[in-house]
Amino acid sequence: MIEHRSNDGGAAPPQFHTPGPAAPGVWQATVGCPPGGGVLVHWQDVLPFGIDESSQFRSSRPPSLRSSQYAKDYNEVKRVGGLNSTARPQERADVAVFYNAALAPAVWNSVARQLAAARGTPLSSNARAFALLNMAISDALVAVMEAKYRYGFWRPETAIPAGDTDGNPKTSADPTFAPFIPTPCFPSYGSAHAAASYAARTVLEQTFGRGPALITLSIPAMPGVVLDYQKLSEITDDIDDARVYGGIHFRFDQRAGAEQGIEIGRFIVKRNLQRRVPRSHSFGCKARKGFGWFGGCQPRW
């Protein structure tokens, strides 16, 4: 596996996306971006583990700037996501900071360990679940970066100060807007946290079941904050809120990432690491592109 992944594109030389002229809806470099522009451009070309290619589950286009949906989500992040917002409760602020520090692989591997311990599942089942989980997280991040640079949609940090240029009468500008947490240096649509987390949640629900799950999450960076959950959906709800209350994503970014992640998670479980059957019983099993040898070949009875 290590040899196979040695040239998967993940260690490619850094590439940067230079934004074009400023225009409504178009991504522009935000505070903290390097001089070269947008980062992780190459990640869309990393070899997937389980899906066929990065564009396989590409999100549909973001909403029109003149739509009521855009205005609704714009005004939400403007109200609760600003650095000096008075509409953001402290517990939502804690969630925003927590999930800015705790990235998807750390969060969902911790969740999986707790589920495995609670369910008492055997080692072989756990090995499969952890493999599928991390395949799905990795592939979701590859896919979401492809969508981000495909659409090149602006961040709230750019959109809200320029709200009087988007052609929507329901979006007033706030030239003083700054996000509560730092904006990542790549386009907004869709959310990478959402794509990876919903892919992870989908895998865990299909491998460990959808029953109650008593999960506790904490990180050394926030020793006074402990998040307790009873359902996996509560974790993804918090992650969605974290990016909106943090001021770095619109709610429709979260929905797009969620839909993409769910599709990828389902595909990963359905098409990878299936139980092997004797060759004489495979009845024309056809290897899938990429990782057919890794379990993608399905028996046809």
C-alpha cells in the first residue's frame, strides 16, 4: 500500500491559484493567503482510494447571487459569523473554535474508536470500518477541492463587504465584516469540513449502525471544552454551525459538502473492501478502475 501510494500526487510541488479580476461571486485572496494565491490546488489531482475520479460526485452549481436562498444564507453568516457579532452564543463560539482546531480525520477516528468499544465489534470488522472511514475522508477531500476550484466561489469575507455589488436587493454590504475564525485560503463552495465529515458519518452509520452513540470529543487546545453527543448527526450539525458561526462559510456551502460527502461515503462502502469469494464463484466479477485489487471487484451472482 505504501509503495502504491508513493506517487499518488499528494506530495506534488505546491501550486497556487491566482484569482482573476475582482467580480461579484468570484473568489479572491483573503487575509492570510500567501502571495501566490489559493492553496491546495493540486489536491484535486490526488489519486483517490475508492472513487473513480475527483469529479465523479461533483456538487451542482452554487445558488445565484440574486436568489432568495443566497440572500438568506448571506444574511445568516453576516449576522452570526462576524468577529464582533453579538448574535453568536458562547457555546456556538466554542464549537466554531473547536472544529477549526480539530480536523476531520482526528474527529472521526476518535468517534470510530468509541463506537467500536461501545459495540464490542471484532477486530476484523473494526479493521474494515477504519479503512473505509479513512478512504472516504481522503476521497471526499480530493473531490471537494475539485469542486472548489471548478466553481471558484467567493468567501463571506469577500462577499459581505461587497454586498452592494451582487445585484441582490436583500444583501446589504458591511465594509467592516471580518470572520470570527481565519478563512482558509481556497474557494468557499462547497465546504471541505462538511464533505469529509458527512462521508465519515455515512461510513460509520453503515458499518456500526444508526443506533444511539454516546460520544465525547475534546482537544488539548481547548482543555475547558468537552462536547458530548448522543447521535452522529449531532456532530455534523455542530460542524455545519461551526463554519457558519465562524464566518467562513455560507450555509449552502455546508449543504453542498454534505450531499457530496454522503454520496462518496455510500459509494465507498458499497464498492470497496467486500468479502472475498472463491474465483470459481465470482461469475464474471469485473475489476473496477484504480483499486479493483483492493476489494472493488464485486461478485455477480
